[in-house]
Amino acid sequence: MPSLCCYSTQAELKTLLEPLGQIVFTDEHLNASTCTLAQGCDTVCAFVTDTLNRDVLCKLAKQGIRHIALRTSGYDHVDLSAADEFKLIVTHVPAYSPQAIAEHAAALTLMLSHKLQQSLRHQAHLDFRLSGLLGFNLHQKTVGVIGAGSIGACYVNIMKGFGAKLIAYDPYPKPDLDVEYTSLSKLFEQSDVVSLHCPLTSKNRYLINTHNLQKMKPNAILINTARGGLVDTKALLYALDHNLLAGAGLDVYEFEKGVFFESLTNLKDPLLNALLAKDNVVITPHQAFFTQEALENVADIVTDNIQSFWQGIAKNTVEKSRH
């Protein structure tokens, strides 16, 4: 019977994947030294924290692995050229519970627009004064959405509920979405809130860079629940330090590997330390996807991808040409 090794397994996910049958569950991350845990399996189920570079994929292929089943929609952490070379099928979850991610982006937006981060920090010191807590309404503000796919569309609808004006940039605009499409440059210039909902590719890495940050309003806020590599952290810190940007809400971070999803005794990353020290930055540890509904949705799609592969059917495959 085909078997599966599931790496970086959240406890909440185990019961959802158990119906697949013969599974090796481990909370270890997949890397060159943990490849042997998948010995005897033909499928590996991997998460965003797992290493899927050429070395790892080569070792997995030599062990008899034929299928990499990602539990993520993004696949920028996979060396797709190596996967092709070693004849490994890579599948992903193209869309799951977009509401979970969009609602989290909305929560980060409200945390910043109403200065809830500062309020909570003040209260921790029994300071209940309103000094420094003046926020702003989302009503009639311009919210710019970069990436108007399923998640971006959900965020658009949530923000419409607040009475905001929505504009969007997407290379493949959807005519049925009630939003004004505009150029990327105009979106940066006009938006009071900029929210990222696009995949990370070689073309848009560091989309949020010094040049584009300078286009933004100094009272604007940035939201990123997509991929950390979309934002140049050094450029973001410069913009925050020099009052070129009012705040940032981040559920992802370009150097999150080895930090997010872990319990640390100390943090050696000076950039993340600098972000965490700021009252106008809200950081959550890549948890936007972590709702009951989203996990169930992910498990259903991953299960279908794996069972289809075992039956000789390719579903939701990722190919080098798509990266």
C-alpha cells in the first residue's frame, strides 16, 4: 500500500489526515538530515517551514519518493527545476478558505488603524490614557489591494463593509469583482491602506522596496498576509524610521524560517527585533491560515491530491513553467 510521511505536522492536522491510512507523522522539519524519516514512503507531505531544495529533493528521490504534496498554496520554497529533473510530482493547495486569510488581514488593518497595539502595550503598564492612540476611520478611505484573486476578493468585500473605497492591481483582472483596477504606481500613490494578496515569484520579490515605499502616503499602512519575500524588510524599516509610512501589519516575514512556528529563548535577528520593538508594527507568526475551517479545507484538498496521485491521476500539480 502506498505510504506517506507528513513533516512539520500540527497536532490539529493529524486527525484530519489520518483517514489516508499508512502515515508517518513527525513534527520535525524536512531537511537534508531528516529525509530518512520518509524511508519506505512514496509521498511526502510538506509545509512552508520545510526545506525543498535540490539536495533534499535528490535524497528523497533516491529513497523512492515520487510525490511532494504541499500543504500550502505557495510553492516558492520548492526547487521546481530539481523536482522536474528527479521526476518528482509536486502538488499544492491552490485555494483554501480565502476568508481565513482575508479576515486576518482585516484584523491587522484594524489593529493599526485604531492603534490597538499601542493601547494593549500601554495597558500592560496600567496606562489607560488616550495619549498617542488617535486612530483613523476606514470609512471613505482608499484601500489598495495587490492581487485580486480569491483572498484579495474576500478582503475587498470585507473592506467594502467598512465603507472604504477599493482599488486593485492585478495582471489578470476579474471583471465580476466590484473594484476599480488601476496601475501599481497609482495604487501606491492613492491608497491609505495597501494590502498584499499575491503569490511570490521571481518577478515580484521585493515588490515593496525603497522606490515603491517612497510613492506611498506617509500616513498609509501596509498589510502583508501573503509572502514575506514580497517586502524588503530593510527598506520597510527605513520607511518606518523616517515617517514615510504610518505602520505595518505582517503575518509573514522574509526571514521567518527557523523563527515562526518555533519557541525561542532569544531572537538573534536584528531586523525582526527592530520591527517587534515598534508600536506601529503588528506581527503575527504566519497564523492567518490557522482556523478550523481552513485546516479542514487544506486537509480535504491535500487528501484528494494524494489519493489521486496514488490512483495515477495528477491534480493541482505545480510545474517549473508556473514559477
